[in-house]
Amino acid sequence: MDQNEVNTAFEILLEELEQVGNALNEQGSQAFRTGDYEQAKRCIEEAIRLQEFHSKVRDLQKEWQRLAAGRFVRAQGARTRRTRERLPRGLRTPEDAFRRPILEALSELGGQAPMNKVLDLVEQKMKSILNQYDKQPLPSDPRTLRWRNTAQWCRNTLVREGLLKEDSPHGVWELTEAGRAELNKQS
């Protein structure tokens, strides 16, 4: 495996974890609607553990990218995996690509806005980046486009990094001072 194939494998793993997270969200939501609060609590606890694991995998992916940057070259004559064997899941736009557009969108919207308004602006900003695969609905939730799900996972990462507020009202995304500073640093 060369470094691009390893990175693709990380993307596939991250996407699988996101699908598990979506299924947990649906289970928890169903349990809450039916009044099974114990089951809802178990789903929340499992989702928190999954989110922590997702974060660890993202950190490993970043560590791999730093480690592999220009250092590993495929051995001469090494066999490569044929493209048609690869699942198309690895072709989605990576989560990191959403960082700056989310921060910019929130800044342009005054520092906070409802999620859908933020995502609509992110879509405009990423129009030339989002590919056909990103625009497909999730198998686990046909009402949700894949890129919107990836952007929501990126939002979770930005919250953990302190760039977005954790305690914003439900459905509202909000920049922190650290998020504003990060955006200014990147400009």
C-alpha cells in the first residue's frame, strides 16, 4: 500500500464510523420518541464513545500524513491494487476540506447561524470541490447528502478543537474567539 492508499483506507474507515454514528442517532431518536429513556441514554453513551474513537482515527490519519509526507515510495515492482476493486467510498471529499469553508461561512454570517444556513453557504463555497459522490444521499439516511454529513462531522471536530462553541443552542453553529483567530491566521 502506498501513502495514498493508506489515506484512502482512513477515509473509508472514517466514513464507516460516520454511518455507525448515523444509525446510533436514529436508534437514540427512536428510543426517545417511544419514551425508552434507558435505551436513549445507552445510545448517547455509545455515540460519545464512537465520537471519541472517530477523533482518535482522525488523529492517526493526520499523524500518518505527517509521517508519510514525501518519505515513502512504493518499492519497485510492488503490486498495486486495481482501481476497480476499490470501493467508491474513498472518493468523497475529506472532512478537513470543510474546515475553512465552515469557519468562513460562520464569519460571514456574523459569527453564528442555524446549521442549514451555514451549510447552504458552505455548499456555495465548495461548489467546485464537491464531487458527484459527495452529492449522493447516505445509504443509512437517504434524506441527507453525504457532503452535509461530512461537514457535520467536521463541525464536531471544530467543537472539540475549541474553534466552535460547544454550548450553542440546538441547531445553531457559533464561532469562538479561537475560531476567529484561526480564520484570521489562515487568511
